[in-house]
Amino acid sequence: LRVHTDLPQLAASLCGRRFELVPRPDADVVWCGEHVRDFAPYEEEGAPCVNQLPQESCLTSKDLLHALLDAGPAPPSPWLPEAYSLPQQLPELLQDLQRRAAAA
């Protein structure tokens, strides 16, 4: 089985004769640690299998899950804590921290 991975632990574990570590274009299986954003190459006939599903990052990434729930039609659930994606929401985080400090 020809495997491409960017995870050193997985690469070290595939030591049997049945496995061969290859570049992504030559792989039967692609096992990535990073989220795959473009699934078009994996939807073609004969494309390698990939260890992710389209849009699964909405469920497996805390900031994306929060954004998905926050954008829904219902008001935010009381059990859902505030969450911020720092690259996009640093000013909102600082405002929230200042508001909490003033209220304390």
C-alpha cells in the first residue's frame, strides 16, 4: 500500500513490507495532519483515499465549530462558551476581556 503522510509518528509506524511511503501524487492513501481544503483531486475515479471528509473541520476545529453554532438560526446555547479565533477576532477578545475586568 503506497501511503503519503505529513505525520512523522505515522510514517515511523508504517514499517511493514506492505507499506511504502511515497509522494502525494503516487499515493493510494493520503493521511494528513493538516485540514484538506480542496477535495476535488480526491473525488476523481482512481484518486487516493484521504483520511478526512469534506467540511469535517467544522466539527473537529474548536473555532470553526463555534462559528458554525454561532451562525445558526437559534440563539447561542448557554453551554457554549465564548471562543475567539485570534487571527480574525483579536479586537473582539480584547473588548470582552476589558468588559469582564470592568464588571469584576
